[in-house]
Amino acid sequence: MTFPLGPNRYGKSGIRLATVARDGDQHTFTDLDIQVELEGDFTAAHVEGDNASVLPTDTMRGTCFALARDGIDSVAGFTRRVAERLFVASPAVDRVRIRVIAHPWERIEVDGSPHPHSFRPGTGGDTVTTLTQDRDAEPAITGGVRGVRLLKTTGSAFSGYLQDEYTTLPETRDRIMATTVEATWGTTGPDVDHRALGIAVPVTMTATFARHDDSESVQHTLHAMGGAVLDEHADITWIRFRMPNEHHNLVDLSPYGLDNPNVVFVVADRPFGVIEGTVARDGVEPPPLPG
Amino acid sequence: MTFPLGPNRYGKSGIRLATVARDGDQHTFTDLDIQVELEGDFTAAHVEGDNASVLPTDTMRGTCFALARDGIDSVAGFTRRVAERLFVASPAVDRVRIRVIAHPWERIEVDGSPHPHSFRPGTGGDTVTTLTQDRDAEPAITGGVRGVRLLKTTGSAFSGYLQDEYTTLPETRDRIMATTVEATWGTTGPDVDHRALGIAVPVTMTATFARHDDSESVQHTLHAMGGAVLDEHADITWIRFRMPNEHHNLVDLSPYGLDNPNVVFVVADRPFGVIEGTVARDGVEPPPLPG
Amino acid sequence: MTFPLGPNRYGKSGIRLATVARDGDQHTFTDLDIQVELEGDFTAAHVEGDNASVLPTDTMRGTCFALARDGIDSVAGFTRRVAERLFVASPAVDRVRIRVIAHPWERIEVDGSPHPHSFRPGTGGDTVTTLTQDRDAEPAITGGVRGVRLLKTTGSAFSGYLQDEYTTLPETRDRIMATTVEATWGTTGPDVDHRALGIAVPVTMTATFARHDDSESVQHTLHAMGGAVLDEHADITWIRFRMPNEHHNLVDLSPYGLDNPNVVFVVADRPFGVIEGTVARDGVEPPPLPG
Amino acid sequence: MTFPLGPNRYGKSGIRLATVARDGDQHTFTDLDIQVELEGDFTAAHVEGDNASVLPTDTMRGTCFALARDGIDSVAGFTRRVAERLFVASPAVDRVRIRVIAHPWERIEVDGSPHPHSFRPGTGGDTVTTLTQDRDAEPAITGGVRGVRLLKTTGSAFSGYLQDEYTTLPETRDRIMATTVEATWGTTGPDVDHRALGIAVPVTMTATFARHDDSESVQHTLHAMGGAVLDEHADITWIRFRMPNEHHNLVDLSPYGLDNPNVVFVVADRPFGVIEGTVARDGVEPPPLPG
């Protein structure tokens, strides 16, 4: 008995592609991890084993390499060129999705000057650019960052919360708050300067995290960060955060006859809280949370 | 300026909880990794820093521990009890989502007999149970597995595919196919025997993978596996797979003056193909692919 | 100013090589992760940038691929052939060290029979074979396993230990003991049947772990396991274990008004105890612990 | 039959301890991952299950927490205090080894000024401090770093190497060189300023990597880095490096009818070269490579 094929897609993940651009002695190093996904009518491949309309995932990789030959000025522009090509190459395709994680590298300082061709990993997390495009339609491009670790040793409280018989957490007006921010944002259109936003938005986020010293919760700081991003970046219409609460728990030193006035903490890996929230301009419909 | 809060949720991840059940000398060890997520009206917490309606994520953990006190007969039943409790404890909550990964352990064989209280990790991957429940509604529960690694050294081909100028992959009628299956399935209702399905469905999947020796692609095998599951398990209405194509590439030994008649392969980590597909009974509307 | 070169070596890690052997319809799949290290006189390369005596690490990989062309009957034999070749290829080399991790795969059962060419990961951990050979000398080959996870829900105690003012751990006569065994063993000579030992020794270890129900500590069980291996395997002269103590801590449910009679445990990732110990036959000098 | 106990040790790994020091508004955040290992006469514990001389690993953790109560001025000093205490607490102990990985955090810049209590991860890798001390002897303390990722897009060659029939690597006078440095160093005595060296040595290493533009190999750059460290830091007597060669391979675009003048590279995870080397002052006996 044959059962119908439901929602499906396929693609290539983990395409690790780097480019070097040269402006005289000054080199720029671009370090990408690319994921390509195609949706369309692939029923024959699944049901009958007929591959006639299947573009191999290896070809998706080759396409990325070939289209990088003349350099990658902007990641968003590169995703547009790859998507355009995939619609041409694969007539069965209805939708292309490309996600590019860019690992930042910054110039090594030598004797106080940035070196022209030597690099170390940048701070501030990877940038994440996602293009989603239906055939014969405009692409939607979101920007984002991930892996932005932040920590403050004061200026954070958690109290006044709901209590029940399974509550043992002590209230505190002064705790360590630590998180690793993942943020995704939408813009007024695909033609904004995604590269500039990828640099500027994390600066806003990070400074707001630092300044927000009356934090009552991760939720509270999240909303402040989102508001600051919308305030300072007119091209951004919504921003979504995923912020784990990476607990640093005060160690009880009383069994050793010692007090612990917020000096010694144990760093916990698990469990961890996870806070997700979206901040949007009035009238903007942000996307739902991922499933 | 204050911007409105959009879609949001929060919860606890990485709750590592184990239980021991004793039937005379026979012990049963249950090893869970639990994630709890709540949605509801948490605007005051985000916008004003008012935590009055926030159930701490630490309490979610405490709730899981307390409700495990009398044992965990079935993971699906446990998720129902936790969800019920969270709706009571937290009036602001509209929706509860609980995902439980169960790590399998099986009895060590000693002198040909299973040992009553000594265990080693089971084969066949973790089981994944997800409950999603809206307040005053019935829960939806999906079953699943992840981490089911499978490999066959013949009986797999990939040829007849679309070719363009970026295609370099050679066609083959005999290759290694390897994957690590992640599968999620829906059932006729929440009261089916999820525990039994968690054991039986992987057996069907695995046997079908082994038997399907005229495989033209991962897609083709995926559809065969889905069909077999629906054929053999009347309680299942749809099944979705995520199956990476873990490439084992034939090594070109010709530079060394040697042939390579399908003997020596290099195992690649990246890049990897990813195939996702759903198989559903006629008239069933399976969920969309995750975003 | 030039400073002298001290101890040095170089090589290739992460050579992922798989082979398929065919005996009629019955296939055997061998899945290796190979590390090659060379020591010798490489002063000119370090100090002067003169590569004349440097065999590229890429060639070490090519050598492994080429020598696998006719199959890998035994991993120990394969390491001997590769070492022999490297001494010939690279006159500057004084010492070769090759470590091979073999990932086990076992046949999928279909309708009660093992399938001839379909596999899933085996239980019982990876095997680790290490050859160390000086030029013009016999190789020393050690066997081993790693990743052997074991857990028992009773039959383990920890009490009567040293107490001081920093001790808060409660004594217990009944706890969960869990570990992931790494074991390395030496033999009476390089020509013993390393493949057979790689299968048989973990069986002995695992059964002893299960049976040792008067365990007073991880140390105590470690020594019992080592003794059993030496008792049952005459070719083995010493065995060294590294056994983390993977803590499963009893959850204190008293804040919730509940007792916890060894039912609910929290699984801790960190910190973890680590116990290392060697058991050797009388008169045998086992190697020191790794630095 | 009872077999003698050979080399053994035990301890606690993964003690995640953080401290906050306050100088008015200026906070300093210290983030440590501590491993403690003890050697001594623990035969009774292994052979007879007699724990009377066993200090629990949980107590080692408690000792670290208690001794951190008054702050951690220097990691080297902290390891000395912990070691001293462990010799007192545990009479059976002959040797203490403590390894501390410190994760660096640096102040977030807000409006051009470093924030007093908000931090992000520092660049330049973790520092690693290891104390080894025998009872009634002076401690030996080594400093180190790990995770120092460095990359240069030119100024690196690899040619003139040994060729044989398994060599396929093309020679190049211009390649990308990338590595993640792990370095360990010894000093003239335990009382040098380990904290200052932990900051200054990576600066020397990194600048030398950048400047060394006539690199003929990783070995060549390694030796240059070691020489620069010894030149600039009189307290250091030897330094050992482990430097993987993280390959960035030029993509062959000729199948697509394109050239590739050092523009597009594929980033490989595996296999990778590994180069280890020591540079020492004349007359200094550096330690052997780890086993």
C-alpha cells in the first residue's frame, strides 16, 4: 500500500566555504557555514525512486563554490544570487531557503596597528543571515546573531514571583545574570544594509544589557534590549530573542562555618532557563516562534 | 518609547531526572532529559518588570521532581500530570509544551541472563515524547526517536538525477548509505500506548531500512520506511523523518596506481545532505515542517 | 637569538577511513579513526624552515588509504604495516606511534536473523589500538576500549571515608554507581590475538561490574574488574582504567513534604569524580599514568 | 586471586567556580574550571574496599569553595593554598596535582568606556595553570593557554618536502595557515608573576604569528613563536606548543570552467595535521611530551 507524501524538503548542510578578498596588502577573510534547503514537487523521487527532478545536494555545494569565485561582498547578496541560480537549475523547486552563519574574524593588533592579513576570531558572536524565497516572488531576508555571551555581576534581581508548594528558589535583589543571546530580526525590505545592521545591532544589544541595571528578570532585560534596537535602527521592524538564563548559584558556605556575601558562585550547565520573546513595532506582525 | 511584546514563551531546559522502580529484585531505570515551556500573558514581566504572574523555571524543575516521587509508569502519562499541575500553578498560562527525551538503558547480560539491576545504554536511539496542550483542551502528544544510526554497504544507488554545469557528482548504482534517523509521529489520540509504539516503530523503521535494497535515494528509502510504519501500526496517522545523508565517499586510489572496487571509503562529517519528509494516511493533515 | 628545539613530534589526526569486506553476500564494515605521529630529527624544519626531511601529513593519510586497499584483517596488523612503511618513507623518523579508534557496528536483526549488509552501531564502546615502535625494534601494541557506559541501581556503597571540616557528603550504603570506562591493556607480546581480546575483555569487565555487588567505591570495583580481566585472559599482563564517577544524586524532596526512598535522582554532568588505577600481574612493570 | 595495584590516582574534575571581587563599583569576575588529582597510598581502598584514608572527591570541591571565600588574587596562589590544605587533610597523599582553566572575561565597552560590572568573553583563549607538588617539597607550577585561534591569509608556504609514491599534496608558496594554539611554559621558579605572564605571553605569540611572513611550515612558525617568547620573557625557561594545522584547501573550480586564484577555500575539520614542539633555553631540560 502506498501512502501519500506530506511536507518535505531537502538540501545540504555544513558547506564550509571561506574566501579571501585583497585590496592591495589588506586582506579580508570571510568564513561561512552555509545551509541550503529546497521545497517543491519531489513526489516521484520519494514514491517511485525517480530522480529526474532531483538536483543533487552535491551540486548545491558546487553552486555555492562557483558563485563565490568573484568574491562575497555581502552575505545577503550572495544568498540572493545562489537562490536565483537554484530556481533556474531546478524547475521542480517552489521555495528556496538559505541560511548562512558567518564566523567573525578580526585583525590581530601588532605594535598597536591592525595587521593586514593576520586574524583572530572576533568577539560578539556569529552573524546569521536567512533568505526565504518563493519562485517568482521577492526574497525575505532576516538578519541575526548567535553566541553573544554576556554577563553582569550586579544590577539584576529576581523577586516577587509566583510561589507555590514546589517553590524553593530564594528571592534575590542582587544576582549574577548571564546569557548567550541568539537574536533574529526582520527589516523594512530585502535591500537594507544587512551587513551594517549585523555589526550595529549587537552593539546596541550589548550596551543595553550592560546599562539595564534595574533588571527584574531576563524577560525584563530582553524587552529593554529589543526596545533599544527598534529605537536606534529604523530599518528593523521586529526582533526576536532566545536568551538562556545561565545560572550562577551562590554557594552555601555555612556548613564550613563561613558566610558568602555574593563572592563564591557555582556555574551550572544544566538545567537552564530559556526565555524567548519578540519586540515589534506597532502594526508589524512578527513571525511566530519556531516549533 | 515602549514597543509591544510579540510572541514569547519561557521555561526550563535540561532537567536531568532519573528514577528507579523496584519489582522485587528487578529494577527499572528511567533516565530523562525534560524541557518545559509555557506560553501565556507575561506582558507585565517583560514590559514592567512585574514578576507577579511568573512561575520560576526553578519551580518547573521542582514540580517534575515532586511528581516523579511515585514513579514514572509512562512518559506520556508523566507529561500529562506535569502539564495539568502547571495550568493550576500558573493562571497566566495558556499553553504548556513539554518535551521529554528518554535515554534507553538495557540490562547487562551476565552468563546469558539479563542482570536485575545493572545496565548499559540501549541501542536504537533516544525516544522523544512531546505534549502540547492548551488550557481547557485535550493534549496533543507526539512520539518519536532520535539518534537511530543506520548504515548499509550495498543496496543503495543514486543516479538519473538532474545535471547542470555545477554537477560533478558521479552517478553510482552501488554505494554506502548511512544516516541517523530522527522521526516524529502522530497518533489517533493521546490514549494510545505511546510506550509500546516507542519500542515497535523503530523496529519497523530499522528492518525496512535493511530490506529496502532497491533504494534509489535517501528520499526513496524514507518513503518506504514511512509506509511500513503506517502499514504495521494502525494507531499512527503520520510520521515525519529527518535523515541526514552521511556521506562515505569512495577514495580515489589511482594516484597511487591502485584501483578501488568499493573497498576504501573516506567518512565525511561535513557537508552532509539532509532529507526531510512526511508520510501520512489519506485524509490526515500532518503538521508543517519545523521552521 | 636562536633557542634549541626540545621534544617534538608531528602527524595526522582524524583520518576517517572505512572499508567494506565481502564474503559472498556477507559484508563486514570497518570504521576507523586513525592518528599517526612521528618523532625524529626535524630540527632543520623547525629552525631553518627546511622541509627536505618532512613527510607531509597528507602523505600519512594517503599511506593509510593505499595500505587499506587489500582490506584490514586486523587493526593491529594494519598499524604494523603502516608503521613499517613510514620508517621506509621517512628516514628522519626514529619513532612511530599510531592510534586507531574503531567504531563498532553490528548487524541489524531482521525477522530474527542478522542482515548480511545492514548495520547499526554496536554496544560496548569503541576499541582503541595503539602501536608504538622505535626504528629497528619490535612494536609495542596496547589494546583498549573507551566509551563503555555502565550503571547499577544498587550494590554500591560509599561510607567510612575520611572526614574533615569541608566534608558534607552523606555516607550511603545504597547508591547508584555510573561510569564510562576507558581501559588500556598490555599483553605478553605483539602477536597475541588483539581482535579477540578487544571483544572478550569488555565482556569480562562488564560482567564483573554487574556482579560486584559489595562495591565500597569506584576504586573497589575498578580493582575487581582488573583482577577478573587478568584471571580470565592469560595474554594480558596489566590493565589500566579511567573511570569517572558520574554522580546520580538523590533529590531532597523534603521541601515539598515528600520522602525520597531512593526513587528520584538528579543526573549531574559536572563536577565528576575521576578514578584511575592499574592492575598488573606480579613482576610486571605497568606504564606510568599519562601526564 | 588478588593482583597488585599499580599506578593510580583519583580526584575531582569540572569544579566550576566563579568569584566576584569588588573594588568600589569596579567588579572583577573570575571564572574557573578546576581539576584536582591526588596520588598516594590508596591500596586498601582498591583492594579491600576500606575507605578510611580516602578523602571524598566531594570534599575536594568543598575545599575549593571554602578557600575561595576570601577571593582569588592569583590562580597560582590559589592552587598553592588548596594543595597545602589537601596535604593536611589527607595523610595518605604523596602528590597533589591541580589544573585550573580560567575563562577570560573582559569589560563591555559602553559609549567608549569599559563598564564596571558587565562583561563578555575575552579574546585570546583560556589560561591554564597547573601545580604539581610532592609532600614536603616545593610546588612546580606551569602556565599556559589553550584555544588561541589564529589565521593568516598569506605569508605561509609549504614546499620542498619529502615526496614518495603516496604523495599527492601540491606544493605551494602561498597558502592560508590556521591553527588553535595550546601552549605550556615553565618558569625560573614558582614565585614569578604567573598572572602577568598569562597575559603577556599570548601577546608575544600572537604578534609573532602575524609577523612571521616567511613561514615554511607550522613547525617553522612554532619555533619562531617559541623563540620570541623566550627572548621577551626572561622568567620563562621553556615553552611547548601543540598546534593543529587546520586546513583551508583551495577549491578546484576547473570543472565549472573557472580559475581560483587563491579566492575560494573549503574549510576542513578532519583530518588535521598536529605539530608539537618545545623550545627551551640552553641547558634547560624541558619535560617530555605528554603520552
